[in-house]
Amino acid sequence: MKMLIVDDDLLLLEFLQDALSEFADSLLTAQNGEEALHLLQDHTPDILLTDLVMPEKDGITLIATVRCLLPALYIVAMSGRSRNDLDIDTLELVRMLGADAVLHKPFTLDELHQVLSPGSQRH
């Protein structure tokens, strides 16, 4: 299984890379949506795990773009912010925009593995 992890928090990115190294055959990482889209030009992962709030291209834009380009890709959105200034649950909004699963930061490894388990994926 190939996975692309996108987060601007380098410590979390390294943690996720270490935590998921046994789960995935191939792990790619990017620090923002723009880097992720460049990687997707040459690589097609099975799973995209992305933060929502990032510089250059945020996760919401990334999810919407990727959903059009790779409609079968399993997408997990994660964020530490649950509500925005309009009092809209951001993670529920991205679920409506195309994310298959959502993770509220901070999350446990069990929660992460649960959303990534084969039974939870729509493939």
C-alpha cells in the first residue's frame, strides 16, 4: 500500500512517517498541498492523509483537487481545529467535500489505524 502524508508540522509529519512505516509499503510526505500535488504527478498512492490548515495550498483545496483527479483515492482529513469562525464543523465540511474519514487532532495511534484499516476504506 502506498500512502501520501501531508502536514506542515514537521514533528507530526516525522511521527506519522515512523508510526505508519509498517502499515504502508511506500510512504511519501509533503509539507503543504502544493508539494503534495507535485508528488501526485509522478506517484499514485492508495491513501492520502492530509492536514487542513497549511501554507501555500490548504488541505481543503487539496482534497477538492485530488477528488477530481483521483476519484477512487481514499482520503483522510485531520485537523486540530474543529470549528471555524462561522461555527461550521470544518472536518464535517471536508467529509462532505470528499474526505472518506476524518481525524480530530490530537488522535491516538489506535484511532489512526482504525481509519486506515482495510475495512474502513471504500476500495
